[in-house]
Amino acid sequence: MSDEKPAGERDVTKDWRATQGQESAAKRLRIFAALSWVVAIGGEVAGIVLLYQNKFDEGNLPLLIGILVGIAIFAIAGSVMWKAANKHDPARKSEKFKFFVQNQLGAIISLIAFLPLVVMIFMDKDMDPKNKKIAGGIGAVLAAAAMLVGVSWNPPSVEQYTHDMNTCAAQIKGKEPTTACSPEVAAQAQDIARDSRTVAEATNGQDVVHWIAPEAGAKRSDHSLVFHLCDDVSPLRGKTVNSGSVTEAYSQNAVRITKQIAMEQKQCGFTS
């Protein structure tokens, strides 16, 4: 799904954030990916040590090919798990260096796991020339395959998920086909749509809520706030109050709707 938005359109909901379940899944996948990459690099080290010991000068070609295949298997497995983790918990596109490294780490690790060994195979003066060509060629092909798998061609980002979450919420509220509601953003979008619907039902169709303004003129509160049906309700009296749509409330981290709907309807003068 694209990050591009029509001119004049802007995201006003809170930034997408990984849920606790998504963060746990991402952490678990990254641990397994790291372990796979450690095994791949360990295989490379073993291959380099055996080369220094001249184990492949006159034979043992199947062993060397087996080492190369093992490196590829674990490098690719790590990349697949790492990319799956990034879908659960992506980086911000605005943080360019982190975004690049996090999304292309599989390709970087694959390069590290193969390049020194493949170069040493081609530079080995004592290895049988035929075996050198076979092992070096297989190593180069496997390295290229592992790097291609490790590359994230269209990596997810927090910005993309925020845009998709907003679009998904609008589609749900408009009872349109939910084309933007990927599993990663659907839960948050449903929260926005549900709260907007509840407010509209409680206020005779309005989409205006009120919440305590973030401290010190900040654009967003550091902790989650409750939003209310009007600024005359008891919890807001004597406070600096901001007003806006449910989506605008979410943008300032006012993400919890009041539990006193009936009481606030009476205080605000809305008909049940």
C-alpha cells in the first residue's frame, strides 16, 4: 500500500503503534533471525578455518559445498524471519539511516556471511582449479540468492501504517469496502471508527469531542487521555480544553472515550 496521499489530505489520527502482541511477535522473530545469522556466520568461519588448514586442496569438495549451502539456508531463514518481524513492528521512514539498516539487514548479513569465504575460495592458490571454479561459482550463486531474499523491496513504515489506519477507519465509518484494512492496522482503525460511531449516536450525529489539552502547549500528550461529549462535563471544569473530531482527539493521544455516556448526555443537553 502506498504512502502517497492526494494533495491537501493529511493524517490526523495518532501515529500507528505496534500493539503489545505485535511487539512480542516481532521480538521473538528477531531473536530467531539473529540466531540463524549467527549459525550462518559460524559456518563461514568454519569454512575459512578449513581453507587455512588446506582441507580442500585435493578434495573434500562435497564438504565445502555443504558448508556453502548451510550458510545460505540459515542466512535466508534469518532474513525471512527478520522481514516478518518488520511487518509487525516497522521503522519510521523519517529516520532514514535506521529505516535503511532495519529493512536491509538481511541483505547486509548475507553479504557478510558469504563474501569473505567466496573471495578466499577464488584466491586459494593451492586448491584444485576445477574444484575452485565449482565451489566459487556455487558460493557466488548462493550469495546472490541470499542477498536477494534479504532485500526488502517495499518495506513497511510507521508512516505507511498510519496512513493505512486512517484510510481503514474512514472506510469502516463510511461502510465502504475495507481495502486498506491490513491485519497490522485493522485493530487501531476499528477503535477510531467505533468511537466515532459512539460519539455520533450520543450527540445526535456530531463528531466533536473535548479533552484536556496536552501540557505546556505540546502537540501530543505523553499519556493517554479521555475525551468527552462537551466541555461542560465535570472532569473538564477548570481545565484547559481542546476540541475537535474523534480523529483529532486521537492525534493528541486522547484515545479513551468517556465511560459516563449517559451522564454526559444529560450534562451536555443531548437527547438520549
